[in-house]
Amino acid sequence: MAIDLHHPLAAAAKLVRNGVICLDSALSFHDLTDRMPARVWMAIGARDWRPTIEALPVAIIRFNDAVFSDGIESHEIDRVVVRIYGPAKTVSDMFFHGLRQKRWYDSDIGVAQAVQALKETLRRRKATPAEIAAHARTAGIWETVRPYLEALVADA
């Protein structure tokens, strides 16, 4: 039996029961990036128990309650139901975390990755501008995402 390319996502989902695959791992799953994440990115709720995992490289980040349950899709990988954020939600999350990275580390790398994810999501028609805007509003970053989204939609 061949192992699925996304097997690490299934393994992480079994280890982090409440978790949702997010950020670079979700982009990779939806085929919206050419980067292979070095670890599986998992989101947990603000008050969820954070497991210690040594068997698999997993990065766990906390999402606040307002955005954690938003945009979750279920996919079956290696007979395991894996919860993964959809493309529109993932783009919004990339901007949110890219902005946090910029504030903490004075780096534009995260925002640049978010813009690239936005371009690829729109180019492949994995989400509509309205879906992306809705998730950005929920996350409270619409004013940041808006100029990028408007510029890319105007070019289309």
C-alpha cells in the first residue's frame, strides 16, 4: 500500500485531536504553494490543551475563538478524517500571521508569502474574492488585505 503524500497531516491529526491543519501545511495540501513545509502547522483553540509531540515535527499555534472554528473542511487522508482550513481562510490566516511576524521581527517575509498565497488562490480559482474578504473581516484584518485583493482583482 502506497503512503499518501499528505500522510504527515493524518499523523498530526491523530496526535492533536482538536487541531486543524493551517498556514503553510494547508497551502501545501490545497496545492497553493511550491514550498514543502518543514513541519505540520496545526491550529488549536485559545483554551485547548497543547500536546507535547516528539514523534513528528509539528508547530502548534493558538487561534482565538472568533476565528478558530471558521472555514474548516474535512478531508480523508490515509483513512483518517483530517480537519484542514479551506483556501480562503488559509489566505486570511497567512496575512494575519504575516503581520504578527512583521511586528515582532520587523520582517516582510510573512506578508510576502501571504500575497503569493492570495495570488495563487485567485489564479487557480480555489476561492472567490468575496470568500477571502469575509474571512479577513472575521479576523479583523480586512483593511490590510483589501488593497492587495483589489489590486489583484483589478488585474484579472
